Amino acid sequence: MALDYRKCAEQIAANIGGGGNVISAAHCATRLRLVIADNGKVNKAALEEIDGVKGMFESNGQLQLIIGTGTVNKVYDEFLSVTGASAASKDDVKAAAASKMPWWKKILKVPGDIFVPILPAIVASGLMMGLVEAIPKFWPAFADTGWFAFLDLVANTAFALLPVLVAISAARVFGGNIFLGAVIGLMLVHPALLNAWNAGKVSEVAQKFNEPVPIVYVQEAFDNILTDDEKLLLPGGGAEAYLTTLDTFDGTEADGKINPSLLNNLVTVERDGEKVGLSGKVWDYINANHTVSEIGGIKKWNLIGSLGISQVGYQGHVIPVILAVFFMCLIEKWLHKHVPEMIDLFVTPLVTVIVTAFVTFLVIGPIFAVLENWVLDGARWLITVGHGIGAAIMGAIYPFTVVMGLHHMYNVIEAGMIAQTGVNTWMPIASAANFAQFGACLAVALKVHNQKTKSVALPSSLSASLGITEPAIFGINYRFMKPFICGMVGGAVGALFATFLSGTNAAGEKVAFGATTYGVTGIPGIPAVNNTVMYILLLLIASGVAFALTWFIWKEEQPAAEKLAPAAPAAPAAPAVEVPTVSVIRCAAGTVLQPVKGNVIAREEIPDDTFASGVLGDGVGIQPSDDKVVAPFDGTISSVAESQHAVGIESNGMEMLIHVGVDTVNMKGDGFTCLVKEGDAVKAGQPLIIFDRAKIKAAGYSDTVAVLLTNSDDLEDVDCGAK
Amino acid sequence: MKTFEYTITDPVGIHARPAGVLVKEIKKYASTVTVAKGEKAVNALKLMALMGMGIKQGDTVKVTVEGADEETAAAAIEAFFKANL
């Protein structure tokens, strides 16, 4: 009876005080090794009783549960998913069993794991969006063309609907069904919900929910933004009379409020025989001077009493989406385990989606809404802290809010500033932070040797210079962490510098340094600022600091094999690596090159019954004319005989045994030097074993080298012989 | 699940040739066979892993047989160990 891995893992989790009590989890060949936070919560007696746990002891601060070979890894996988540890981290544990990652690092790593697969989408879109949206800053007429509208649509698709991409990738990382993940992602940006980007705009909220706007707002707007000429042109002969008309236009009594659709349609003036809409200007004024809560806030769907769901989407969000999908995967897996197979197909997805939807909109969403408000209030307060300290801190932590997906709310702060003082002093801080990430990413792009990383880093840094930092942050800086931190320092320095600057307004007066619009940073921000020279200097300082720090502090992590190579005894021979040109075995999984020079003979001719019979797999023999065995393909060393005369190597499902001589095991290693050890990654042509032919002959054995695919039964189209 | 312990008497231990014949024997059965020495344990169908254990004469191995035909398989494999290893 096969063990129920899931149940076993759940019982383990239950008896160690739950997943929250696990600091780290790893496994070896037979044991699940756990580091426990509070040993008082561990029920040892119950642990030993669990079906599948064969024994238990504590050693080196680890709680070790003996589970067994071939089983422990499955229980471990389930244990990770039960306790909520990242599925991605299990590969790390396998790859680097020695370096046990603390839990917080694993959590920090999750966004990276999720973003790496979707990089192609966001790098391309980010760069394109940066370019497309930068053009109108320098050439305003472009914004009115069909070209701009269409290119902008293409460019911002990935960002506007980012939660969908994040949800799909997260579902894969957490081991859930990616299509259910997609449904959750799509639900979060459903058009029936108010677009989250607009949640702070009175105009959008009013129009979405058809919420009447106090007519005084319109009055204020008329007073402040319309020219006398425009006021006179209003239908009815003047602003006041017109507003009274509007108030009663919807057929109701004068209630001091105006329906948003009316405002949209009716505020037009005739000028030179042409109708000119003023509603855009009016709305802009209202947005900058009034908050959404003044008109009743975002509407809810009431479920039970006052418990309801805010009708707002999650555009631009990352963390709530990841949490929602993480939760979805938990439910889905649990249901798959507990729902009878017959009804699993419709019950599990249905319940998964419904439960996830409720939890997301009722719990995760509201918690984040509160968090967002804190961040917003905190940011507003922070930049008022004197002597540039607050600005510097904001410049440093800004990219963190990008990781959290909170940065889109800053438009509210910016719009408020422009309304109050006419100068957006937030923009230089955001620009410093963003441009510093550009600098850090550029340093990585120029320094890194790995072509794949370089090909991501370069376009990502370009995109960041245009103000779209997500590709640089998620694809490079945050992933490697050090560049991210260097970027934070650059952002802080740049933001601090900004506080010492001043600019000039349109009237030539000296005012605070900042921008006159909002929503732009980086290079496209140049035409928007009131002191161009200093702004460019600011960008150079922020990115320069980040670039220099990254350049000196960050070091590319070498793959393990490359790191080992110089230290290995084979190093002196390394420059002379010769990749063999003759293949001896070919199959669907790959090609085996001739690992030792000499005469290739058929397997049946190897002077040993076991090898010749094919019990150990199909292959060839080689009568060596050289004393060096080299790797026949790129692969991993799977075993090295204690007596150094045989080596196993694996790659792409091929398991190969290279056995030097017949009965040479009896020489107990004398005359053989194996240059690799189990687990080493090797490249075709890399020397593996050096052997002494004279000694083999002297010991009375054949020196024929057996080159065998030990799992040739499982491989397709195996063809042996020199070619 | 059936287990038995066996002390290797073959002078070269479980090396290429003995390992090969052992794998061939185990392939006859549907059960999963695990060979463990001390803390290290491997799936006995994996020839390379088996050889990598470096099991020598005098070593005691613990063999675990688990699967539908574990009764017959365990008996046959134990007999095989006694006869060949």
C-alpha cells in the first residue's frame, strides 16, 4: 500500500506546531530535516506514530524524521505545499543542500521566481511603453494621432493586465492549475470593476458608479479654470445660470448635485462655430482638489449587512495577486486530495475559484487597501521631514513600493501638490529612485558575462531610464538583490540632492524644484521640470551612484561547475581540452562521443561475459591507445567507483558507465586517478580518469574500456559503433 | 513493505558486474527495491547509484521491497543476494 504523502506531510505539520513553526525544511536521502522555531510545540510521541515516519531524533538543532528513500522527497514536496514554503525553494535545497536559506529569504525570492518567466512580456512592453509615452513629452501633437493611441495600446497591454501574467506564473510556482490561476488574475482586472489606477480619481469613480457630484465642485472649477470668455460662452449666458440649469436637468429638483454623465456631455461652449468640451478641464480640477471619499467613495456590493466587496480591481498590483494565487493553490491541492475522484473535475475548480474570490476580495484586498493608505499617508508625511532626510528615505524605499505594486497611488500625491502649489516636488524623488534603478541595472548589463542575463538587463535598463522600472527591478535588480540595494542608495542620494534645488515657474519666479505635470519620471520627465539642467544633473547623480556601487559591490554568481574548475586537479590540463570528434553511441536522447582514444570494438567483443552480454546495458568497448578518459557528453557525474577505475555520468536521461579494464576493481585504485567527484558537472572532452595501461597489463587484466549506456533499455533508437 | 538485511560476501562488493546482474534480477518485479547502507539509500534499479554506494565485502545492507508483488519479490531477491553477493 503506497503511502499517502499528503496525509503524512499534513500530520507532520500538525504535530510540529504548523508551518509557522518551521524555520527551514530540507531532506536527505532518507530523512526530512526540519529546523523548528519553538520545540515546545513539537509532539514527539505523535510524530513517531504517523504512518510513514519510521523514526525520529534530534541532532544539530534539527528535528530529523526518518521517512525512507524514494518517499522522503515526495513527503517533502507535500510538506512544502502544506506549510506554505515556496515550491521554488525546493530546487534550491536540492541544488545547494549545504546553504540553508532562511525563511525570509525564501519569501523575498518568491516575486523573483514568479517574475522571471514573464520577463519577456514585461521587458518588451516596458521598453515599448517607455518609448511610446516619451514621444509626446517632446512632441505633444503625437499624442493626438491614431499611431500613438494604437501603439500605446500594444505597449501597455502587459502592464494594464499585469495581474493576469503574475497569476499564471504564480500558479505555476505554487503548483496549482495555471488556468485557474489565469481566472483569478482575470477576475482581479475584470472590466466590471473600477480600474485600480483610477481609484483615486473623483472623475472616474463618479462616472463608474454614476455618483452625482456636488455642483459646488463644478462652480469652483468654473471660477478657477475657465477664462471669462469661456464663462460667457456657456449656454444660458453665464456660469451661474448654467449651473442652475444643470442641477435640474436630470428632471429632479435642485439638490445641489449633478449627474456625472451630464457634466460630461453638457459642458461645451461654442467658439468660432466649433464645439469645445470643457468637461476634461473641469474634471481635472475636481480630481486635484477633491477626494473620492467626499463623494461617497468606491461602491461596495453588500453581502451580509455592511460586509461587502469593494468594486475595484487590482490593476498594477503584484503582492495581493501573488497572495490570492498562493491561497488558490492551497485550496486546490487540498480539494484534489479530499474530493472523490468522480466529482473532482467540476467540484474542485468551482470551489477553488469561488473560495479564492471571496478570500481575495474580502480579506486580502481590504488588508492591502489599508496598507496602501498607510503607505500613502506615510509617504505624504515622510517628504515633509526636514533637511531632506525624509526625501532621502523616500528615495530609498520608493523601489520597495514598486515591488509591492503600490507606486501607482503616488499620482494622487502628485496631483494634490500641483493643485496646491503648482509644483510637483514628489516627481524629482520618484525620478531619482527610478533612475537609480536604471543605473544599477545598466551596471549589471555591462558587467555580467552570462548572455541571457545581459540580454534581459540591457533592454530593462533602457526601459527604466524611460520611467518603466518593473522589468529592471523584477528581472535584474531585485533578483540579484545587491543591485537593488545599490539602486536604493542612489535614489536616496538623488532625492537628497533634489531638496537643495529650486526652479523657476512660468512667471519667472523662484519656486521649489519639481515638475509641472505628474506621472512621468526619468528622461521623459525632462520637459516637465522647472529646472532642466539641475534635473539632468539629478538623474546623473542618482544613476551614477547606483551604477558605481553596483559595479563594485555586485559580483556575478558563477555556476558551480565553473567555480570548481580552477581548483580541480584537472586544471593544468584544462587548456588542452580536446572534444572528441568520433561518436560511439547515438540515441534519441543524445550522442556519446568516444571517451578514450583507441580502437572501437563491438560490445560483444569485450573480453568479459557480463559486459559482452549486455546485462549492464548496450554500448561499445575501446582498446585504448591513450591513458585518459574524457567526458563523452556534457553531463553530471553520478558515481565514481571507490577504486577509481569506473565513472558514471548522466545527461538528459542517458546513464553512462565508463569502466576501465576488466576485473580492474581488484587493483583497488592502484594505477587509476579519477579527476572528478560525484555531483560534478562536466563538459564533453573534460578529463575524467587517468589510468596506467602498463600497470593493468602487469596485473594481468585486459585494459579494454567498456562504454555502456546502462539504461539503454529505456532509451530509443540506440545505435552503437564508431561514426 | 518487506525488508531484510544482508552482509555482502562477494570479495569485490557490489561493483559493476554484480550490480548489473542485481538490476537485471530486480527488473523482473514490479516492486520498488531500495538498497541502503548506513545513511545512504538508493533505488536499486539505478545501476549507477547502486555502484556509487561503494558497497564492499563485509558491509551490511538493508534491502527494502515495496509494491504489489513485494512478497514474492522480497523472497526472490533475498535468495539472489545469498546466491550471488
